[in-house]
Amino acid sequence: MTLTNPNPVVIPPTPEQTFPHLWLSDIVVSAHSTSEGMIYIKTLPYNQTNQTIGSHDHQVILQTHELWRAVNAVPEVAQAMGAIFQAIEPLRTWLNGGTPSVIAPEPEEEVITDEPIEE
């Protein structure tokens, strides 16, 4: 059933927008035990050039209740979990008003070869 609106709403047309990137809106990791856990990631359309986050109408959600299986099966998920573990103490230091220590990047491995360099 519809009602007549005494004050009709007029929405002006908006220009077309392109969002070639994704914005990580929500990331939740919950590990209740060493065998149970979940991960939830919500992304929104994003345009890095003009720093515009798109509508929630176009959100994409990735979720699994098999966190540890994902950690064991997907190397990037395992690496992300490791990064979270490594971030805990520096974050705690920062939250307490300190300055976290900076971890120097590992030096690149030098490759030595006897072959001449072609120009």
C-alpha cells in the first residue's frame, strides 16, 4: 500500500563514479580456541585517486568460520595472522604513549654470477 507524500522527495542525478579499488571497512578475527575461529572481512568500493569510499550497497563480505583451516590452507592468511601477532606488542607500546621500535627490513639477497652482464 502506498501513501501520497505531501512533500515529494526529488533526488538529483549524480555523475557516474568509478571505484577501481577496495576499501577494507571491517576486519574481525575471532579465535575462541586453537581449533575454533572465524574471520570476517567487509570491503567497499574505493577510488584511491580522489579518496572516495562507495556505497554500502556494493559491499563484498568474505567470511569463514574455519579460521584455522584457512590459515593452514592459504599462505597469505597465515602471513596475515603472523603480522597480527607481531603487531600486538608495538601496538600496546603505542597505546601506552611510547614509541614502538622500528623493524628494519631484511636485506635483499645478493646474487653473484660469473655470467657477463648484457647491456
